[in-house]
Amino acid sequence: MDMFENLLDKAKDAFDVALKATGEAVDTGKQKFNVVSLETKISKDYKALGELCYKKHKGEDIDFEKINELVADIDAKINEINEIKQAIKNAKAKRICAACGAAIEEDTIFCSYCGAKLEFTTEE
């Protein structure tokens, strides 16, 4: 009976690690979707900014405050994209502890959550 329970425990642990990795893959997918969404919004801001520059070039009166707002919005979105991309990169640089399923730094010898010794599978 102990051997069967041990086998079930190991299967459960493997399932937990796979489930955690799947959840993290979904999170990464959401982050990538957010990047695409922000890039689309930046494109719209660039278009609006270009239209204002065109109007100014043609001699029309334009709202310079609107230009400043667009530039600030573009900068904020670019910063947010860079933060998301860094978070994605950091997530990929982690490993998953085979014992508890925690995401830990790649160069760690012992899991900082459960203390297990280097039985890791890399997350992809």
C-alpha cells in the first residue's frame, strides 16, 4: 500500500508542477496580448499626433496641449510595454521546483520555498 501511495503522491506532484507551468504560460500569453494591445493604441496615438503635425504644417491652429498629452501617453505606453517584456523575460529565466512547483531563480541550488535540492525542470 505504501508503494501505491508513494506513486500517487509522485503523480500528484508531477500534475501540480504541470498545472503551475500551464498557468504561468497562460499568464505569459495574457502579457503578450497586453503588449500587442498597447502597441495598437500607440499606433492610434501616432496617427493622431501625425494629423496634428500635418494641420500645423498646413497653417491651421492646433491644440498644443493635445500634442503634449499624446506624447506623454505614448511614452507611458512604451514604458508599460518595456515593463511587461521584462516581466516575461524574468518569468522565462525561472525554473520550476519539481518538489513543490514554485518558480525560483535559475541558478538556485535549493528551493527557497520547500528546501528541496536541485530537482528542477526548466519552464518553457
